Amino acid sequence: MTKRTLISGGAGFIGSHLCDFLLEKGHHVICMDNLLTGSMENIQHLLGHKNFEFIHYDITHYVYVQGKLDYILHFASPASPVDYLKYPIQTLKVGSIGTQNLLGLAKQKNATFLLASTSEVYGDPEQHPQSESYFGNVNPIGPRSVYDEAKRFAEALVMAYHRHHQLNTRIVRIFNTYGPRMRIGDGRVMPAFISQALQDQPITVFGDGSQTRSFCYVSDLVEGIYQLLNSNVHTPVNLGNDKEITILDFAKEVISLTNSRSTIEFHPLPQDDPKIRKPDLTKAKKLLHWEPKVSRKEGLVKTIRYFQEKLKL
Ligand code: UDP
């Protein structure tokens, strides 16, 4: 029997890679997206595939899907800081009401439910690296709270459905992920620096650039999500890459890999910008037998090529 899988946010960056991956695995994929930050371009190549359906829909309204569903993967949400500052109410609604609607659907269909959560649940962390047992340091009314608190609420809701209704659930806490199909203007550091470097424009480093991030290539992430889906782990699992770099060193790396003439320009650090971030991957390695394989250089070369084509350079 073919597995039928609903992916909310399926036209987004990670969602569309999941559509590709699960179609390859033989699933029938129903991609649902309201295209707020997702794009038809990301799934254009799948339209017409016999196992693929696209439904243009906002999951903050009651969700109806005909037929059986084996899996629901909830990836709908603005996810870049610039996007969720632009759409604060939608971000809160999709993380709360949207999650509730899809959990109700999962219960009705007896489907396995997977929530795309985030390293942002750890806020500006006081523990390094961040392990799943850390409760986080989130400002509940800061500019990032619309995303952080929505995801924290979503995790609570998923665990309640698991404990109260015995729903089969998974929670993945996704750390910074990059690759083709990121939107050039989404404001995140990876598309910003690459597009600036490719056009010899100044690289906009926020603060003094001493803050750190750890970047995971999208194919590694998708593999990890699939392993999690096929596991029996109901508690949150971190997925990402644990090679940490400062934003200033990252700017220099992008300049060098693109042979750019860009200079570095310092801008004010946004409020509540996490100073450090690196996943503790012990749990994923032990329970999912997964670890990231793609080096930053390898992933960056592929991503730079994608942006070159997008910018028609
Ligand atoms: N950043 C930067 N210049 C930019 C965009 C981002 O220096 O043009 C910094 C940002 O302040 C943060 C890091 O890069 O410290 C990663 O930011 P991003 O928006 O990619 O996502 P975050 O990891 O903060 O969720």
C-alpha cells in the first residue's frame, strides 16, 4: 500500500526538499501551502507527477483532506527572522491554530504526526552546545517571541496529543539549515552573504560578527527527518550540523569561495539575536544512527551555484 503523506509548508525551502525525498521513497505526497513565504517555483518540477498533489490552502482554517493519511509533516511557518517580523500574527497563528488543526486531522486519520520545531526554542542559550534537555532562555515578549513561543506552544500541543490521545508523534528541532531554494531576499545570513558576495556588494555583518552559528546542508537534514519519522522517538530531537563558525569568519569564507571583491560592513545587532548556537547531536546519533555528512565547503559550493543561476550571473 502506498503511503499517503501530507506536508504543510510543502512549497517552502525545507518542505519542497521533503516532497522530493518522499516521492523518491514511493509516497503519495499532498503538499499544502498558502504561499505566504513558500513559492510555486520550488515545486514546479513536481506538478504532473502521478503521486503529487498541490493544495493552495491556509492551515489556520479548518483542514479537510479526503482519503487515508499515514503521515502529516507540519513544516508551515515563516522561518527567517525577517519573515516572522513581517508576519508576526500569521507566525503565531500557524504555530498554534495551524498545529492544532493538523493534530486534529492526524487524530481523525490515525496518522503519524511530525512537527518541525526549531533551535529557537532555546532562545539566546545559556548552555552550549544545546542539548534537548535544556529548557531555553526565551524573551516571551521580544521580537523573536512570535516564532519562538509559537514553536514552544506547538511542542506542548504535540506532547499533549501524544500523552492524552496516544497519537504517534515526532518533534524535530531544526538548527540553521541551508541549500538551494532558500529565497534570496529572505534576510537570513546565508542568502544575504552569498548574494552580496556574488554582486561585489558590501557584506552586512550584524554586530561585531562574534556570534556563532552551525550550518546544516538540506540533504543531511531531510535524511535525519526521515530517520526520525521511521523511529519510535516521541521526545524532541535536535537535527543540524555541529561545526560552529563565527558570522565574521563565515563572511570571509563566502568572500573567498566566490572570489568576491566585497568588503565587510558592520550593522547593528538585532534585538535578542542569539550569541551562540550549536546543536548537541548525541541523541540523534544514538537513537537515529544519523549524523551530517556534507561539509560546509561542499554545501556552500552547491548553494553558491544555485544563487548564481537565480541572479543570472
Ligand atoms: N546576520 C548578519 N547579516 C545578515 C543577516 C544575518 O550578520 O545580513 C547574522 C544574524 O545577526 C545572526 C546570524 O547572522 O547572528 C544568523 O542569522 P539568520 O537570520 O540567518 O538566522 P538566525 O540563526 O538568527 O535564526
